[in-house]
Amino acid sequence: MKKLTDNTSLGKLIVLCNVVVLALFVITMLFLMKFDKTNQAVIRERKHYNDLYEKYANAQHPLRQDSAEVAYYQYKLDTLQQKTVTTKDEKKALAESIEVTKQTLADKQKQRENNLKTLAETEKEYGPAQAKWEQLNADNDAAKKKFWVLACITMIAFLLKTVLFAHWGAKNNKNLHEIAPWMKDGMKPWLSYVAWFVPIYNLIKPLSFLKEVSNETDYVLENADVVKRDENGIDNTELYMSIWWGFLLCSVWLMNIVLYFTFFREGAFYAKAGHGAMVVTAIVIMVVCICLEAFLIMRYNKKNKALLDNESKF
């Protein structure tokens, strides 16, 4: 006895999951744009901040040497003033050394004061810039964290939807194995999972798997006179599937490009393309892809129902 399964509910669930994925995807893209805005602000401010930081560091650097030199000449002056001499020549030489040391100490102290003034002036400019820089980075980190949280949720939802889609394809393929003896030479149901989740293989195999399921189902229905064969009619199912698959691959490719230029390159996604344009393009492609997928699922659900209603003919 044949055991065909009703997979229409699973197909409808996939369509519903697609709506959820699309909503999450749009929200994630909006948060990506928010992060991109804060990221660009950080990039624009970086050179200005680095220049001020270098200027501030250069203003600080002489003070270490100034302090060391002032301490040295102060110590030398104290030592000379405590020194005891007996002869007139020694007294004269000592007095000259003391005078020279006092003058040098005064010059070093004046130099330190000038450098302190320069540092104070530089600090007035650097202080606000540092506060702004820290705030920009804090805002950027917060926006980045929110984006990645949403991105992970979206990717998990997409993965779950893909598992359901692979399961739907496997169950439909299993139905064909129950009623079409020649399917023993075709693709096995478990290949539906392999087709979606094996790298490189998943670039082409899901499409060919679904095309085989669709074409063989049409053949079975026509062979059992459930559906009349229209010799002059044109079946565009494979064309729709190819367009859907092309949009799906484009959406994945485009998202990789968007993420790469957002997180691993600075500036716009492209030199001549705006960030907003790229995100809108990604959303449009995803919408078209999901609409086509829903159309194909509902179209096959009708075939699945026709198989169930006419199971006795097979």
C-alpha cells in the first residue's frame, strides 16, 4: 500500500517562516545602517583625533626632560653653595660656577614654564576631542553589538527555515519514490539535506533537486491522466526556479559584500555607491527571492494535493 504524505502544511509553514526571516532581515539592515552611520563618524574623526593626540603627546614629551634638567641644576647649585673653599682664586671660580648654574637653572625653569603653557593650550584643544572620540567609539560599539545580535537571530531563523525547506523537499521526493518505480535511479530523499548544507555542492544541487521533484511530479500526474498534457503549452516552472535560485545566490553574495565593506574596509561599500543604495538593493533582492519561493511552494502544494486526491491511480 502506498503511503503518500500531505506536505502542504509544511510548505505553508515555510512561507510563514520566510515572512519572519524577511522582517528580521529588514530590521537587521536598518541596524546595519545605524552602525554604518556611527562607523563613518569614527572614521571621519580618526585623523583629527590622531593629529591632536600626537600634538598633545609631543607637548608632554619635553616636560620629562625639563623636569630632569631643573632637578639636576638645582642639585648642582645646592652642592656648589655648600662647597667650602679657602683660596681667593677658588672662591672666584666657585662664585662664577654658582652664577652660571643659577642662570642655567633660571633658563631651564623658564623653558619648563613655556612648555607647561604650551601643554595647557594643547590640552584645552585635546580634552574635548578626546571626550568626543570616546563617545563616538562607545556609540559605535553599542550599534555594532545590536547589529550582530539581530544578525545572529536572523541567521538562525534563516537556517531553521532552510532545514524545513530541505525536509519539505525530501518528503516530496519520498512521495515520488512511493509511486514512481523509475525514481529508484533518481535522487534519494536524503540528498535534499546534503544539497543544502554541503559547501560548493549547495551552489547548484538544491536547484537541480527541486527541478527533478517538480518535473517527475508533473510526469506522474500526466501519466495517470490526473492532469492533461498540453503539447502546445509552455511550462515556465523551471524558468521561475532558475530566477528564484539566481536571486537567492545574489542575495547571499551581496550580503557578504555588504558585510565585508562594512567591517573590513573603511568608507563606503563602493567608491561610487551609497550605503543606503546597497542596503535597499539587498532588501529588494531578498523580497523578490522570498516572493518567488512562496509562489513555487504554493504551486507545488497543489501538485502534492493532486497526488493525495488520486493516490489510488498510481
